[in-house]
Amino acid sequence: MTFTSTDMIALRRDLHLIPEVGLQLPLTQQLLLDALAGLGLEVHRGRDLTSVVAILRGGTRGVAGDGNVNVLLRSDMDALPVVEETGLDFASTNGSMHACGHDLHMAMLVATAHRLSGMRETLAGDVVFVFQPGEEGHGGARMMLKEGVLDIAGSRSTAVFGMHALSYHLPTNHIGLRPGPIMSGSTLVRVTFTGRGGHGSAPHLTNDPLLAGAVFVPTVTSAVSRATDMFDPHTLTFGSFQAGASYNVIPDRVVLLGTLRSFSTAVADRARGVIREVAESVARAHAVDVEVILTEDTVPTSSDAGEVDITKAVDPHNTHLLDRPISVSEDFCWFLKEVPGVFVLLGAQLPTSDGTPPASNHSAKAVFDESAMDVGHELEVNWAVKRLELA
């Protein structure tokens, strides 16, 4: 069954019209199931999330399903709670948006499933196509690993492959990869100061959690920077300070939300310890209580050096070694902790009419060059073929 570039673009746009957030994505799941129908794949749905896993049995090694070597390709599925502002003809209207390019990822992987299905007799093993919900901070990867996705084909996957399109940072059709970390690990930081509120005219009668929070942010930012080697990149950023609603009322409670990012688990461990120490010290100084919740959302996304060499050899024209990683995070890191593999970045950058920098992933104005899907899809196909031959 032929699945053309036009079909891939059409599927991407259909997916873009129905963005869903989190772990339960029934419309997206059904659209993928329909797009994969008729290919003779073994299809599995997730138990606790609306994932889709489709297994293609290759034809040249052993009995299908009986310990065949297999490789795994993964696409994420979920969108973001962002109101789209692109003005595209196929822009979403439901208050959510595929602002991170996951619609491109799904369309490419469906096209790859179609293409490899037509080559099944020549494949040196099986291919596992994974469509994963909940990448955007919802723990989808770890849930799928817990459900046994790495062993679902009958034996553990030999290698894993992930890809992410970028609406900025890389030129269109430029595939970036590197051995070791390519994306940062992320810890979600939630710090709650609780005191005794009161009237703004008499702060001496209160235990002011707002002041504690205001002192905490610059103090902890400085402390983390001083506790970490300057040659170990990291950043601690707070994006939310929730406190009170009135000019003259000191609140009882303040909640701060932020992220800690680094490319080293040792750096993250040290920084998390500093965050706790500073929060407790500030709380004591201001006679308030504090609760610190640090959630390791991701670890650094790190590609195996040998797998990078294999992937680069598959497409030496479009693949380029990056000088340094990028500081966003990706939960494919949990797959890479279990099985050797590679994660690549696909440039899908459209030039702007006025020469300004293009909107980044997660922006309400993020747009992607759909032509890049041809290069990404071709890499997926050729990687799967070559990786099975080398297994």
C-alpha cells in the first residue's frame, strides 16, 4: 500500500486539527489506528494510557514472534494546552495545539510503517512502532516501559530510535545528533511556604510567606550557581509565583513553581540538595513552614556513541554532529536508559517574512516546514533496515 508524501502531509494536518493533552488521547489514537489498518501489523493498545504499539514481523530471521531480533522507533502523540495563533488553514480550534511538532512525528512514523510493511520479506528482524502519549510532563514514557513496551515483540529491543522536529534552531532538513547528552534532564520544583497572613498595615503580627518566597528565589538561584562547577551547564528557573490577590492582605500561603535543568545527574543531585537547604534556611529565618517537592521528570537524553555512528552512516548528507546539546528535555531519555539507542533533532524551520527569528517549539505561533518530514521519514526507514542488518 503506497503512502505518499502528500498522504503524510494530509495525516499531519488531520492530527493537527484534533490536538489532545496528556495521557488520554482517544481521537488521536483512533486516527492512528485507522492510518495503520490493513498493513498486517500486530497492534496493541495501552492499558493505562491511549498508546498504540504496532509490530511488523520481518521475514528473514527465525520464526515470526519467536525471539526475533527487533528494533524500536518511537513517536510522541500529545499536544499542549496552548491556544493556537498560527493562522493556518488547519489550525486547531479546541484550545490545545500541536505546538511541539508531535503531529509531524506521528505522520512520519505512520509513513515509515507503511514503507517497511512493503519490505517485510527482506527485513532481518522485526520493527516495533511506538506511539506514546504524555510526553509533555505526564510521564508517558515511564508508563509504557512499565507496561513492557521494550519486550512486547517477544524479546528485548536491540536498539531504539527517537526524533524531534524543531521549528527553530536548525535549518530545514538538517538532522542534528551527538554522542552523549543531546537534551537536558529536568526536575520539576515546587516550593510552598506557609505562614500566618494578616493586614498589610501590621506585618509584625504575621509570619509572612510572601516575603520568604521573594527572598528565596534570588537566594536559591545564586546558591545553586555557586555550588556547581561553571563547566557543568545547568539552569534553575522559576516560572510561577502564586501568592495572594489583594493590595493590603498578606497571604497565608505562597507556591513557587520552577524547573532545574542540567546535562549531568550528579549536578542535578547536588542542585536538588541546595534547593532543599536554602528553602529550609529561608523558612527558619522568616518563621514559616516550607514544603519542597522535587520531581525528576527526565534525566539527560543521551545517545549511545556506537548508535550515533550507525545513524550518521545511514544518512551522511543530512546528519550533522552538534557541538553542544540543547537545554530542552524529552522523556525518550527513559527508553535510552534501558536500551542503547539514538535521539536526533530534525530541522523544520520556515523562514519568516520579515527576517525575524522563527517561533520556537511550544509557542502559540510555532509553524513547521512539512517538507522536512520526507527527510525524517527516510532516515527512520533506512535506520530500521540497517540496524536490523547489524543486530
